[in-house]
Amino acid sequence: MTPVTNRIIYPEGDILEIEHKLRINQIVDLNGLPLGLPLPTSKMIAYRVSKIQTQSTRREEVTDYFLELLDRFDLEEVAEE
């Protein structure tokens, strides 16, 4: 069986391995955990999955989830406030 690795890649280039899969346009927190909508507040750091790339070899499958930082205006659109 081929091991599967899921990683999030922050806009700055930092990489963090995660245990779960994400979807395109999904909103996540700093640790890559999905956030429920509507957000409780617009005063938080959140990212959107902007691109998904999978690389398969004989030894492993690596899925990279590229994140983009949401600005204040994007957060206000999805917050309860």
C-alpha cells in the first residue's frame, strides 16, 4: 500500500503536514483545520485553499494544499457580524 501524505503550503512557503484532506475554496485556520461557516468573527487569521496538487510515485503519494491568506474584507463576507 502506498503511503499518503497531505501537506498545507502557506503563502510564505512554510509547509505543515496534516492528517486530513481539504477541498478547494475551503476556509481553514492556522493549523489547517476546516472552519465552519459562518465564522464567529472577522477578527481572526484564516486561509482559503487556492490550489491542490498531487504527486504520485511508486513509494508515496503527496497532496499539497496551497493556501492564500484571507484579508479583512473576505473575512467580513463570511462572518456572522
